Amino acid sequence: MKGVLGELQVNLAARFFLDKNQYKLFKNVTLPTEDGSTQIDHIIVSRYGVFVIETKNIRGWIFGGQNQKTWTQKIYRHTQKFQTPLHQNYKHTETLKSALQIAPEKMFSLVVFVGNSEFKTPMPENVVYGGAYIRFIKSKIQPILTETEVKTIASSIESGRLTPSIKTHRTHVKHVKKIVEDKQRSLDENLCPKCGNPMVLRKTRSGVNQGKQFWGCSGFPKCRMIRQIP
Ligand SMILES: [Zn+2]
């Protein structure tokens, strides 16, 4: 119930305080990741940037800073550590960024505490209580995306057409891996990395290195690839 209330708080605030023609709100967006999927509570897309919002429903006193990996919740006499939602949301933002192919400076990560909590340490700038997130969003007044970009991003999120770019990324990783493997294979089998012909042992004929051996491509003189023997 509490969780639902928290979500509602964010949804309602958005509905009442953000012009829906300028700010497009998306709820519970599932994004594919390398190891499964991740869910983003809220994404708000506007000309002022893409806001990635994580809601955190936690009660009690909160202790935590910008750069700490874990934060602490104190309720009555119980103390409990939890992963900083900033770190969690950073991963969400990164995933969305690669799916949408947008520049990092056009995205804002925002954590909203919706439970009955109180920070006992200074709150990082992008961590707020309840409806105060509206103020954070409205503090961004510089348009950084065009109307068309906003439309494209919104429709990508809407249609769930976020998979292709991640697949593309995976294909890219595979491609790079293949290049590295091919290079390693040519080293193992002592083939020329440039033309694939076997490398043969040769001797330097003149100069300071005279008599020194090296691997030269058997395709010489067509291919002049050499590999020094350390
Ligand atoms: Zn060669």
C-alpha cells in the first residue's frame, strides 16, 4: 500500500504541476540489459532533458552522501544499510542512455523519497522528498532537446523499441571480440595478421641489426609485414 501511495504521489504531482504537452511521463518502463532487464519507475521526457526517476519508499532517519556506496536507515533502534539509490539509478540512466543514444548531459538522474523519512545528513542535489522533485525538474530551464528529438525519444519509450540499439551494442562487442580473437589466432598459428600467409624466419642483412632474426611475411615483396623477435 505504501509503495502504491508513493508512486501515486509522483504521478499526481506530475499531473498537476507539469504541463503534459511539455513533459511526457512514462511509468514502470522495462529496459533490457546484458543480464536480463531492469525497471525504471518514472521517465519524464521534455525539451529540458530526460529525467530518470527512482522512487524510494523508506521510513526513518537516513544517513548518506553522494559518493557512498551504501546508505544507512535508522528506525527506532534498528540500523540497516541499503544500496544508495543514486547508484541504482545511475545504472538505469546508463542503460536508457545507450538504448536511446543520447548524450549524458541531456539526462538527469533523480531519486525521490516518498516514505516518511528524514535525512540526517545533507541531501545530494538530485535526491528530494516527495513532490519536491517538480522543483528539480522545473529548475532546468534551458531547452537541450529539439521538439523532434523529444518526439522520437517518447515514441521509442512508448513502443518499447529500445531493444535494437542494445542488440547493436552487443553485436558491436561481438565484432570487437572477433577481431581480437583473429589477431590471437594469427599469432598462435604464426600467420601474417595482414594477409594471412605463413610468417617465415628471416635474417637482417645489413645495418646495426645485421644477422638478427625476425619473422617476415612469406608473401614478400607483395606484403612487407614483419614481426620482431624479442
Ligand atoms: Zn603478409
